[in-house]
Amino acid sequence: MKWVLIGASNIAATRLVLAIRARGDEIVAVVSGSMERALDFAAQHDIRRATTDLTDTIRAGAEAAYVSSANHLHYGQVTAAIHAGLHVLCEKPMTLRLDESEHLAALAATNRRVLAVNHHLPGSDLHAEARELVDGGEIGAVLSARIAHATLLRVDGRTWRLRGQRGGGIILDRTTHDASVLNRLLGTPVRVSAMQVAQATWNQDGGPDAAMVTIEYRDLDDRPILAQTHDAFTVTADPTRLTLHGTRGTIDVIDAMSQEPRGTIELLTAAGRRELRPPQRDPYGIVLDAFAAATTGDGQPTVTAYEGIAALRVALAAEESATSGRVVELAR
């Protein structure tokens, strides 16, 4: 498959370029709002074409686009890519508004293009193993979940992510990932309550850099399940975790929210404590393999456009709650 990169981003440079080429795919062009940045990225990663014009990539013969620009640019760029006939893998959140994301999903369907969201965690081997334990009844009925997704934001990332008016902020950056994991595990989110603050002394823009969110889910039997997330750009030394409490035990997934293929699972039941270390592949490779298969009609992406919308719905509700101080009800 031939790819165009829309956005000369760090995630493209450190993750997707390697994962695309590991599959044997080709990157034919990189697009950036800055020609200087596009040229520099192309030179660093041995990409022949650098441009600021998305339509120019049609002449490069691209079949798929990976969009990793700033969040507020996604809607227009994904629209243009689909109209250009490309399948699209878009970074989360797909857009900043539900109606825009829903429009993109419908546009992709109308044009028979695959549109997927690069939530890399739900497809990872570690999370797949955790879901199998839950589905197999190892901890009984799930009662609650807790995610710790607090790390230190890289210095080179302290830009638009801290400018909430441009689609940044901790909730859109991190809580969307949490929701992509929790939605698949727990069922339907029905209520959201959140608080967010700016904590870091280096955060000169003043956008939210830490948040705690509580979500009520309902499972297929309409049983309530509570989930809590702690997301932050400010924590220097703590492994990320996913903890699931059930009526018969607990699953603790350590390094659960990492981009690396690592992590362990501890299962605690009346029988004692058991550690699991499932074989793990690069989560971005898993995403790309599923995406490529979907473009040929063989299966679905790891996270479809509609699953991306569901994660965005939770994040936007959390932002609304944090701003208004009220619990936000979600349509069921």
C-alpha cells in the first residue's frame, strides 16, 4: 500500500513511519502546513515528495492517508483525503465535534473508503488478553474499572496540546484513549463527571494538563459499572495501569496505556495471584494490518470511525462536565 503522511508529527516520525515500512508499504509523500517542516521531515525519513498541497499527493499515487496534524485540522484534511479517493487512518480525536465526525463517517461510507481512528490500545495483545479474561468470567461480573494514564509530556509536545481553544487539553489527548479501552470492555457510557486543572509550572499556556473523570457504564444486562480515569501530562514516574474489579477477582494491567509492546497482567482471585505475560506485537503494526485488511474488504479496522466517535462522545462530555461543574447525561 502507498501512503501519504498528512502532518509531519512526532507520532508519525517515531511510530508510524517504522510501522508502515515494517509491513513493506511505501510512503510516497508528506504534507505539512510548513514547507520547511515538510522538507525536513522528508529528508530525515527518506520520503521523495514533500508538499503543503494535499491534492498534489494524488499525482504521487497514494492509496491511503495517515492524518496526524493538530486536532483542529483533522476535519478538513480527512474530508479532502476522502474526496481524493484515499482510505484514511486518522489520529484521535477524529475531529473536535460529534457532527463533524459523524459527517466524515458518512462521507467515507458513501465513497466506499475505509476511515479508521488510530486508537492503538484496544487492538494491542495486552488489552486483547485482558478482554479475554473478562469474557471468560475469570473475575466474575465487572463492577468497576480504573485507569491511571498520567505521564510527563515531552518538551517538544508542550505546544497546541495545552491550548484548549485549538483542540488541545488533557481530556481530548488522553481521555479519548481511555474511553476507547473502556467502551469495549464495559458497555454503554451513560453519565460522565469530570474535573480538570492546570498544574505544571512549565505550562505557560494555561490549558488543562490534568483531569479526573468518572463514567457510569451499563452492560448488556443494564447493570451499572463505574469507571474512573486519571489523565495527566505532569507525572514524572508512575507506570500506567488498567485495573478491573469483579465479583470474583481483580485484573491489574501494568504499563497498560503504553505505546510500547510491553506490560504484564496480574490476576487476583480466591485461588491466589497469577502473572501473565502474553506475547506482544507492535500495537501500531496491529492497527495497520487491520486497516490494510479492511481496505480489501477483509474484516474491520482495529477502531472504526464509529468507535472513534463513541470515544469522542465520552471525552466531549467530560470536557462539558469539567467546564460546567455538572454531571453530563449521554444519550443511550
